[in-house]
Amino acid sequence: MVDLLALLNSPVPVLDRGWIELIDAMPHPSSGVSADNVVVSSARVSRLGESKGAEADRKLIHYLMRHKHLSPFEHVVFTFRLKAPLVVWWQWVRHRTASYNLMSGRYVELPEDEYYIPETWRLQALHNRQASAGELPSDAAERLTAELSAHIARGHALYKQALALGVAREQARLFLSGFSVYYIGYITQNLRNAFHFLRLRMAEDAQYEIRAYATAMYQSFVKPFAPICCEAWESLGQGGDE
């Protein structure tokens, strides 16, 4: 039996310096009502029905997922907080089925060690403009890693120099290594739309960095919170959303 309260405010590491944590959920873990039960109850709302037993409830959830009757899944809601590099946020916010609130760097000074440096350098896929395939040889990869580290350090030094001269934080941040800098943000999303996001971003052809966050989100939080819903979703090959 999973301790759902223990899922709250328990960051899971992602990439080199990132993490994701569950801040809140509906139903709240302290309510004694499961996410699966919320889906069942909302589906049976016409007759004010609730649980008809574990097996009947499971069959209903699978039926809803299989036949794309997905509105009951919208009554389960998650709020996540995560630290991710801008290269991840750039893709995540394209999913306009969630509410977002990100730090901006206008109010506080950004720390110098909050940048993403990849463990491997992937090669551009020859037949897919938005995908990678294979890895750069280790000697060339080591040189690139050193160059990126130096680039980040130089940009942050210029950022600090501008701040010391009194330049506004909103302009000084122009010196930062944009796509690699880590940002902290909140994401609130219902289960139906979370499944849609996960189907796309856990796929093998998704960019590695956002796939790492999507996988952590699903395995560490969504699946333990709504196990039968996830069982039904997985039974359709992670393609239960429309």
C-alpha cells in the first residue's frame, strides 16, 4: 500500500541538477478518497452512485478509457513544482492544457551553479529534423563539455558584472546561457490532460531531457496516485487520450 501523503513534497532528482515534486493533489491524500474512486463517482453521477466494488470499478475505468469517455478523469488534479532547464520548459509550455507559473529572474539573482550540462552529446538524426540519433565520440564530447562549462562561467561572470554596475536584473540576465539555465516553476494539470502530455513526452522519439521529467512525473507520482486509471491507460499502449 502506497503512503500517498509521503508523495507530497518529496522531490525526485532529474538530470544533473533538476527535480520534480508533487505539491498538492485533488483528491488530497489525507481525504481517504482515492483518485480512482473520484473517476468512478463522477462517471456514475447521474445515479449518485459510488463504488460498486473493486472489480466493477476497475471494469468501469477500463471501459471509460477504452471508449474515450475521458471527462471523469478531469476531476483528478495535480500540482507539481519542478526545477528544469529552459530547454525543457521551452517544450513543456507548448502543452496549453495546464496552468504554469515560472520564476523569471527579475526579482532575485540567479545562482551561478544552476545550469544544465548534459552527460552525453547526441548527434542530429539524418532523417528527422527534430530528433537525435547516436552520440558524439567521447573525445569530442569532452571538448564540448569543457567549452559549454566555460561559456556558462563567462556568461554568469558578465551577468554578475552587470548587476554590480546597477543594471536591472531583467536586463542583466541577457548574459546568461539561456537554454541551459535552470528555472523553478509550478504546473497544475488534470489527469486527462496529464495522460495526453505523458503519451507524447514519454515516447521514444521525445527529446531525452523532457522525457526524463515525464517519466519521473508518471512513475513517482501519477501512477501511485491513480493506479487503476494508469493500468487502463497502459493497457491501450499509453494511447488512451485523444
